Amino acid sequence: MGCEPARDLEPQGLGLTYWFDAAPSGEPYSIAVRFTGRRISSDDPGMGDAFDVVHTVDRVIPGSGRIALTARIPGVSRGEWKVAAEPVRGPEPPRTTGTRATRPALLPTATSTGATTYFPALGALGPGVRLTAWPSLVGAGALVAFILQGLLADQRDLPVGRLFLVSVLASLIGVVGAKVYYLLTHRTEKSPLLRAGMSVQGFVIAALATLLSGAWLTGISVGPMLDVTGPGLLFGMAIGRLGCLLGGCCAGRPTASRWGVWSSDRRVGVRRIPVQLMESGMAATVATATLFAALTVDVPIDGLLLVAGLAAYILGRQFLFPLRGLPRLTTWGRVTTLIAAALVLVAVMAIEFGAQTG
């Protein structure tokens, strides 16, 4: 895997992908692949001139089709390499009664040659992963959010220019909040802040806190400001989730279902439950409902529209979490959040119903 603009930067590393087919039937199984390599120009390999590592796919779903296992090798010397991939553990023979089981065909050994490249870039490269997809789609989502917020703000006679500047600042601080939240909830990962992942929860918390503070300091009416922000924020998240699918994050569980979508978590590419598409569709549905309400409903309490939209989004998100490939960090956090979001949504609906009937 190459990355031409950063090819000659240090530190250098290797990216290798081994392709294989899942067994057509049977029980889920694990597979281990041994990756070895030697720098071609080195006659007497020393430290950094050779490697030998084993990578494992813990749960291969039979019938899930073509699978790509990607290994990234840090700390190697710059130059051309000859590498090999050899399966050292695969599916067990099917269990039979009265007849001798036939062992599935052994997976093949693969060899190739290639050059090192800038190692930090390898983390965002691999089959099914598009290097610029996530920032491009998140940026597009932010642009849509700003435009929609401005149109609704103008309709409600809010200062569009001031609100735009406050929203841009809130978004930038939200990005920092997303990274800090990710690091706090992924303590085993030792990534620096700039290379750490992001969590949408951290973005929403930091961005909304900044938006509230900025609106108060600049004299913007807080309640109406929240109402005109809600639809754009949700549409932005709907667009950004598409970037997660193409960027290899928030991936769904592997599946053999015909409704699965081949995608990657940057390590294993396989047919998966398209949970990013499902969350994108859910966010777009909630965004459409909040936009319709903003245009047609006289909300009894300013700011209630954003509260209702976020509660509905959080509620739907909790139902989708079990479909993700990574387990949750706590056994009670999801249930607590689900109940809290449901109660908030019911309370908002009760307030609106009371206002309409009163």
C-alpha cells in the first residue's frame, strides 16, 4: 500500500494484505496468518531488515465470501522488501457421524515485493478504505449544517453573521472535544491527540457547550438559536456517517447475509452489517422530522426542538450499537443512556401535546 505524497518521510513501515475466502459453510472459526519479510538489498539482515509476525482473525463467518486481512509492520528499514503470508491456522474439519471428515482445502501461501512508506499514513490505508472520504464527507456535512442553520436563522430574524462565526468556533472546539472524549474512553490506546480517533458524543458535548456560551456572550437568543441549529446538526451527522463507512471506522459485525456490505475496519475487510448506513439513514430521518417541525410547528418552549431531535437520535443510536464490530466498554452505560433518552423524548412530546390541547 503506497502513499506517494508522504512516501519518503520517517518513520517508515510496511502495509501487507492477505486475501482469502471464508469456508462456504459450518461454524464460525478463527484463522491465523504468519507474515514474514526481508529487505531485498540486505545480504546480512539485522534489526529492521527482517520481520516475522502472526495476525489473527478471531471470528470468520462461513459464507461471508472474500476477506482481506491487513498487517502493518512498523520499525523496518527503508527500501524494497520481499514478503510472504502463510496461514498457520484455519477452519477445522466439519464434524460428521459414521464417516471420516474431509479437511477443507488449505489456504494458499502468498508472496510479493514492495517498498516501505510513511508508517502513520498506513493506518488510514487498506482495501475498502478511502483516505480522503472521512474528512471530505464530514466537511460536506458541516457545510450543509451551516447553510441550513443560516436559512432558518434568517427566517427567525436571528443575526446570521454572528451565529455563523459562533458555529464555526463551536465546530472547531467540537473536533477537539471529539478527540479528547475518544482518548478518555479508549485508555488502552496510546495515540497522540492529532492521530487519535474521534467520538461524535464528544463533538456534540463540546460544540453545544461552546455554542451556548458564544450565543450568550454575543447577544444571540439562546432558545431560538438551538432550534435553528438542530436540523442542520442532524443532517451533518447523517452525511458524516457515510464517511465512516468509506473511512473504515465504526464498522459493523461481519455477516454472511446478502444484505451485508463489504467494508473494512482498517484491519479486516469482509462483508459486514452496514451499521454506518443504518445510522446515517436514522439521523437523516430525525433531521427531516425536526426540519418539518421547525417550519410548521409552533414549539411552546424555545430550544425544545433541538432537545427532541438529539433525544431521538441518541435513542436510535443505542439500538444500533449492538450491531457494531467493537463491544461496548460497559454493560450498563447503553441501557442507562437508552432509558434517559426515551424519557426525555416522552417528556418533550408530552409538553408539546399539552401546549396543543391547552
